[in-house]
Amino acid sequence: MNSIPVRYILFMLFLSATLHVQAQIRTDLIYKLDNTTFNAVVDEIGETEILYFLPKDTARRTTLRIARKEVWKIVYGSGETEVINKPVVAVAAPAAPAATQVSDKPDRLFLKNKTMVTGNVTKVTDQKVEYRRREAGALYEVMKSDLIRVEYGDGHVENFDAKVTEGESPSDPASQQASVAAEKTRSNPLSKISITAGFDGNYFAGSKIWTDKEDGAGLLTSLGGSVRGNYQISKLLGAYLTLGYSQASVQKNYLAGNELMYKEEFSLAGPSAGVGLKYFLKESVYVHAEGKGNFLKMKVSVSEDGESTEDRLSAACPSFGAGIGFTRKIAKVIVEADVHYQMMKSSFESMTKPIHTVGIRLAVGMSMPSNSTKRSK
């Protein structure tokens, strides 16, 4: 008996594995508003663009983009259809009756996206309906799965959706208003929320009572961290809430020659909470302003001859700030950075001069999931 060649066996195994991988990935179909379509695997639907990769690029999954405003709808591999933008339907005037026409009334196609198209049906197949909007115009087609029914000019009605009861019309204004209300209800407000956590560093400037090492506290820098919750009100405007903690400290040694006479330690630390607004100059660049409440504890300790004394003070100090920042979503991660200035009014009786700082914030985080804009493949 002749043995089967090894290369034939390897070829069959490779072909089987390729077909198996391709079967695991459902190809979506993107319909553009210019009536063109292309196959893709949709990864994410954002507020301004749709991310996808090509079906043949399943290994690398190179992310491609298309503007959301260019897309009519997406038919997913699972059979589900999501309408992104409702096409503007140009209803043509009825053509002049010809000698061979049975009726002078146009046909009307009622779609599941609550729109109606007027034209002349030319062909009905097992999967789609072909029609022209004008007698000699371009030929269009619509899938039967997207249709509710067709009302022909001769009075004949052909239903494609058993769920639609008789007398219900998607072109009816009340039906359209109900659809819009339902769509708003289904939208997930959590998709506008993101949370970031990061590092804060600030440099003290201005009043010598806080920065001078001889006659003041001698503070120069403070370090801390913060958690920020962002809410995107509109494309240009956002609001945020920040909770943080910072600490600044300095130690000064007083010498007589080379001998240590005494040392003094000074620290200023505590939590803070603030609210602010962002105005986006571009998609990722914004300016912001905020007001904060800082709940600080000031500690001064002096050590001399092995003995130490310590004073502790607490105060709530309001502050106001402004800055410019950058935020960008990379895959599922949000990266955020900003440079800011802050003026804090001191509520301590012994040091009443305001505190001026400039600093940076570097943070990473994630946006809240939204079932309406993310598809699992």
C-alpha cells in the first residue's frame, strides 16, 4: 500500500487550521452613507470615529479608523444591525405615467430604522429588494432583514417583519418620537465617565515666608497623588472631581562651626478635594480651571540637646488654579497629563501669606464600559 505523502498531510492540516481560525472571527459589514460597503471586524465605536481591522489582518489586528459621520449602519456577523447615522432620504417626485404603467403611484419601502423610502421596486430576491428612486436613476438595494414592509403603488402590500402590527408606520411622527425616546433611554451615561489616578508634583514660588530657608519655612517642593473622575458634558466641555493628598517637608540644621546646635523640621501635609471644568481646544488638548479645599496640618519640631518640642496646627485652606492638559485614549487605557498653577490662601494664624505653586500631574486610568459602543468578538 502506498503511503500518503507527508507534504500532503501538512497541507491539509494547514488548510484545516486556517479555515478554523477564519470561522472563529465573524466579519462585519460597514455601510457608508455614499452607498458603498466593505468588510471589517469592528473593534470599538467612539463618539467621533469607528475603530476596526481588516478580516485578513486577524494576526496583527492593525487598527484602522473611519469617521462616524461617514457611516450609515453596521451589520454584525451575528446578524445584528446597528444604525449609526440615518441617511437623508431624498424623495423623488412621481414620474410621469407611461403607457405601460399599471399605477401612477410610487412604491414605498418602510425600514426598521424608522425611515421610509419612495421609489420604484425593480426586483425582489430571496435576500434583498432592488429599487430606483427615479425612473432612470441609480439602482439601490436594501436587505430584506432591514425592511418592515413594501407598499406597492397598485395597492399590494408585502410584509417582511411579523412583529409590526397592521397600521403601524415607521414614518409616522409619533412612532419616530417614541423611537428617539427609546434610543435616549438605552444610551449609557456611564460611557461619558472616566477615572484616572496619578502622581502630583509641585514647586513653591512667591512668598518668602514659605520658601526662604533663613527667615521662612524653607519649603521648595511637594509630592503627592490624586484620583480624578471625569465627565464629558459635550464635545468641547467636561467636568471633573479630584481627591488627592500631598506633603511638603524640610529639615534645617543650625551649626556653630562644625558642631550641631539644634535642628528644625517643618512639614505641611493633608488631603484635598476639588472640582473643575475642562474646555477642549482640540480633541485631546484642553484648558482647565478648578477650586479646591485643602485640609492641611502644619508641624514644626525643634530638637536641641536630645530634647525636642513640637507644635501642630490644622487649617482648611481654599485654593484656585488653572492649567493646560492633554488626554488620550490608547486602546482601553486613558493617559492624562497637565501643567498647572495654584494659589492657596493660608488660614494659619502665624503664616498668613498665600502659597503659590506650579506643578505637573501625570495619570493613567480607564473609561467606564458602554454596551452600546463596544462589541465583543
